[in-house]
Amino acid sequence: MEQKSDHIIIIAEAGVNHNASLERARQMVIEARKAGADYVKFQTAVPELVISSLAPKAEYQKETTGSEESQLDMCRAIHLPLSAYTELAALCREEGIGFMSTPFDLVSIDTLAEIGQDYWKIPSGEITNLPYLRKIASKGGKVIMSTGMSTLDEVEQAVKALETGGIPRRDITLLHCTTQYPTPMTDVNLRAMHALESLGCGAVGYSDHTLGIEIPVAAAAMGARVIEKHFTLDRNLPGPDHRASLTPADLADMVKAVRNVETALGDGIKTVAEAERPNIEVARKSIVAARDIKAGELLTEENITVKRPGNGLSPMIWDSVIGTHAVKDFPYDSLIEI
């Protein structure tokens, strides 16, 4: 999808909130399009290639899905087969919304390369995975990379790996991110986007895991060129990410708010806005007669003053008017002329 250079890209992160239901994933495509998102993004993985049988769950995953099953078993239960993503990409084309999916292993990278997408989305957990980064770079194209759990040095190393593999920095967008679901406000640190700007990549943005919509809206106001946010059809569904996700209605509210911010940011040139131009005469002031003044009378600070409307002599030439003589009779409150 072609975007204007000043357009904030909004990614509706479906992730694995379909819970391995292709029909639910299809509905999420439709809801993301209805909400006005530019892209709907999924997560593509062969769980056995991503997670060892000994890998523990994260604490937030234990809180949302229990601690009985392993992380591998949890992911097996919520991932779609690789064949499903071709159908989802086709549906996105039909619906007029961009398709994206984050690959979590090398086989998934190959699968998505065959399908095609506008951007490679690298998740925070793969920033220190050199073979993965090299594989992405070998495919070419533009990259959006989340930077949760990373120091600036680690992000720089990942960028260099992509660059060495053939992807120029101008084609890399870095998303500030805090990898906790939900993210406490005290750990958001939106100003870290400015630190990411120092790496000289094409753009910066924000991948959000807070509750609500105010933080992604704030990120847009701070200059984020990409906003990513999880959504779900039902927060009460089982699975690790539903509780920290927006409903479709919430997603639509966020898109509207980001678009309003995008419009309000403007071009940065300080000038008179068209909407306020009619109010200049009403709100500004002119030099007027403080009392009846006769023609030829000396104009002084005692017989002239400043009042609305602003369609007469500007008070900014006050010093030039003082000491001149009235060119005619000026009744009380009338505009002074020179």
C-alpha cells in the first residue's frame, strides 16, 4: 500500500488473538478495516522452531493462561498453520487493507516472502537473533523493527546486521516498545523514541502495550510515523494477549484520535490559519478617539486610546500617531485616521 510521506501508518495487531481460528482471523481483518487501520498484522510461527520444550511462560502469560501447560503447548494451541496466511493476505487485498505478519522463525520468513508484504515486521524478541536478522535482510524490502527489552547499543547492532545484509537504514523503521502486557505507565518512556532517532534510520514509531488509547495518541503527537496496537474481538477469550488488547470499537476510537493528531500537527509554519482569519478584526484592536476630537487638535495619550474592532490603525504604530494633528473631527469611539 502506498502511503503519503506524512501519513502515520496504523497497524492493528491481531497477533494470535484469533486463537487458531481462521474464521476469527478473517473477522479480525474485516474489523481492522472498518476501524480505519492501514494494516492488520498477524504472527506467523512454527512453534517447535521457536520455543524449546523447556522454555517457561512469561509471568503475564501465566496470569492470563495459567501455569499448567508449557509455553510451547500454549503457542501450539493459538497459532494458525502456515497455509492460512495466503488466504488471509488475499482477504486483506479484497477488503482494501494492508496485510502484514511477523515471522518468528526461518521457515516462516520463507513462507511470508512467497506471500509478499510491504514491510517485514521484526519483533522485539528477535533483535539479538543474528541468523534471523540475516535471513530477513536476504529477502530485501522495508523493515519495521520493535525494540522492546533492548538497549540502544543492541538496537544499533541489529540495525547494522540488517544494513550489512543489504537493507539501507532509510528503509528501517524503529518502534519504541515496552515488552510487558499491559505496560505500566511508569515504564512507557515515550521520550526513548528520540533516542532511536539518533540511529539515523528512516523513521521511528511506537508499538503499544498499555491499556487504553492515550499513549499511542501521545506518541503520534511526539512524531511517531508508525503506531502499532493489539486488538481482539473479545477480551474475555482465553490466551495471553486479549486482556491488554483493544476492542474493535476502541481501535476505531484510537484510529480517529491519531488521525486528528496527524491533521492537527500541520506543516509547522507559523502563519494565520484560515479558520481564524475572520476573527482578526473582531479580536484585535485599533486606535480610536477616547473623546470627541476636533479637526487640527493634537493627538495625545489623553484623547486617543485602543479598542476593538481591529479594522483601523494598528496600535503598533501608536508612537507615530501621538503628536500628530487630527485630520478631521473624530467623534468618541470612532477610528482614528492619519
